[in-house]
Amino acid sequence: MTDPEPASRTPPAPAEPPAPPDATAAGAELARRFADRTAAVAVVGLGYVGLPLCRAMLDAGFRVLGFDADPAKVAAASARPARDWVPHLGEGFVERLVGSGRFEATGDAARLADADAVLLCVPTPLKPDLSPDLSFVRDTAAAVAAAARPGQLVVLESTTYPGTTREVVLPPLEAAGLVLGRSVFVAYAPEREDPGRRDHTTATIPRLVGGLDAASGRLAATLYRAAISRVVEVSSAEVAEAAKLHENVFRAVNIGLVNEQKELWLELGIDPFEVLDAAATKPFGFMRFDPGPGIGGHCIPIDPHYLAWRAREAGLDPRFIELAGEVNRRTPARVAERTAAALAGGGRPVRGARVLVLGLAYKADVADTRESPALDLIDRLQEAGAAVSCHDPHVPRSPRHAGLASVPLTAATLAAADAVVVATDHAALDLALVGEHASLVVDTRNAMAAVRPCRARVVLA
């Protein structure tokens, strides 16, 4: 039996505390360059997300390289003066980026090697079967990996399902010989853009940041804190990915709920907007969502399918999410049916009726028609035999319907229509003119409620 060690023996020296995960030379250098604003930041994807991000990074003092695979965008940014391509950002937006003297646009992916941080702002659409289409993310990740050098931070901003950053963005970087947390740092920081909104900007909207490892999370947070007023670090990229999807699914589900209840209230002869006004007087336990002709835009119609797909991959049945999607997708058809009923109530069949649709954009005061329910509504009206015309102060023509261009909104145009459907409540619409000269208004947004006097017959839909 071994004798116990004497109590007087000097205890072993405590082990050195583990080095912080970003204590590699590459991580330390990146942290310094982010902190003193000497880093070069590349933004991949110069659309409605990437351009405002370029502005925020420039305002923070960084040099910014804007990359886009679309040569037309690069040419527009390189023109003198530079030309804009995202209308809601305002005239001269790109020229102001160029005028900073620290912005350059390129279509050469090899130039990404010049950047200390590469921020990926690329589309995440759906395939025809409503499953995630990550082709833009995969192609971009491959291009970044081909140009990558040790000591870069790569951040995905595109909305996607939990696991994408780790499963899609990281592997090509590792295949290029880079090691996570030592020679390359990878994180997820979801965009939260709301096109056309003035009260919240890229620089003021709180930003979630989650790394694939602790070092990556800290470095990404350091970069974004230089440009954004509030950065919220979460424990992993997966948490940040899930949070972004939850935000958008929450909105889609609640819009689906009010769109379905709208159908019920209208069937019962109850004004759905008065119901919402009354419910909103409760100071707790209620958050207002307004019904409309459906849902549209870059996120809300798309993102729930990403989460539903991931749920099915995990063996779960996302019935609630998919039911909300069904309700929202059927809503334009319901509006078309109520329009036909309103016409019939006045003795005019929908077939052959002249219907003027106000608004092609998916929301007010933007020119964005992606997934716009107004386009689906026009489809349904044309299928029913209506002769459809349209007016939108921001969209000159329908991207889907050949020959359907925006007509002037005049007294004569309104008087010639058998029905006018308010699909998008742009501030620039002269609703008083509509109320004075239209004979029948089908209002999907409650836009006509404030129009007094209103000679038109107004039907909610």
C-alpha cells in the first residue's frame, strides 16, 4: 500500500488558464482592425439588404468592397454619376456610397481576398416544391472559399433554416484548408431590413450575432458594434438562425389568423377593422396585425417554408405553420370572389367588368412587387373574365402580366371602372379622388375609412 504524500509537499503549480478562443494571431489582428476601423469589409450582394449594410459600414469608418455577380449593378455603381437600382433607398444613394471615397463595386470574386470581413447578403428563395433553394448561398460560399485567405471573418446574413451556416458556409472554407476559430472565423448575423421604413435603419435595428465558435461570435460582434447601435450576442449561429425564422413565422402566422378571421367577420356582417380597433384597446396580451389581400415581400411568404422543411427533416409535422400559409395564399382569391359578389350586387357580372386595381407593390410606398398578393389578385380577376387595369405610383408595369402598365389615376379613369380595388395603400394615392369618382370600391386595407365625403359604394374585402 502506498503511503500518503506528506502534507508539507508543495502543491503543483496551477495550470495556465486556457487562452481565449480568439487569441490566435489571426483573431487578435482582426479584433484590432475592427476596433480601430482600419479593416476592409466586403459585402456580397448589392440589393435591398447589401446596399444599406454598405452605408452602415462606411459610416462606421470602414473601407467597403461591394461585390455582386450582376454586371449591371457593378456598371451602375461605376458610372459617373452612379445610378440607383433600389428605388426605396432614395435618389443618389449609390452615388453617396461612391462619394465617400472608401467604396468600390466589383464583380471579381478574387477581390474578396482583399477583405478582412466578408458579409453574405444573398437571396434564399424557394424551389417549385416550396423547399429551400440554397443555391445562392452555396455558390457564394464556394466563391468566398476560392478567394479566402487566413485571417478572415465570414458572416452569413441571409434568412435561412438553423444549421445552414455550419452545414453550407463552413465546409468549403474547411476544404480550402482553413481551420474554424484559428485561421477563419464564421458567424451568422441575420438581416432585419424592412424596405421603405424610415424610423428604423440598418444602423439602429438591433442585430443578433451568433458564431460557429466562441471566437467567431466575439469577432463578429466586435465588427457589428462598430456600425450598429445595439448588438445582441447569442450562444451559437443556430440560435440566431432560429430566432430570425421565428420572427418572420410569428408575423406570417398572425397575418394568417387575421385574414381568416376577416373572412368570418365579413360573412357575419361585422367590420373586421372595427373589431381590431376595439381589441387593440387592451393594454396587455394583444398585438395588432391587420388583414389585407394576402402577404408578400422578400421574407414573410418565403421563410415559414424554410422552418417547415427543417421541421419535417427532424421528423415533425409543422401543421400550424403550413395552415397559416394556406390561408394567406388563398386570400387573393377570396378578395376576387368578394369583388365579383360586389359587382353582382350592383347588377354587373364580373365577366367583362372593368376592374381597376390600385397598387402592384406588396406593401405601401415601395416599388417592390416580389410575391405581391396584388399580382395573384389580378390573376384571379382575369381568370373570372374581368378586364383588369392597374395604377401604382411606384411600379410602372406589372412584372407578370404582359401589356399591363400603370394608367394615370384620373377622374375619367375612375369613372370608367365598374370596380376599383384598393390592393396597396400607397400614401401617394389620391383616395379622395377615388371616393368622389369611383362607383364601387373594394377596399382590402380599410384605406377608404378616412375619406369624407365618399360618394362611392365601399365594400371591405
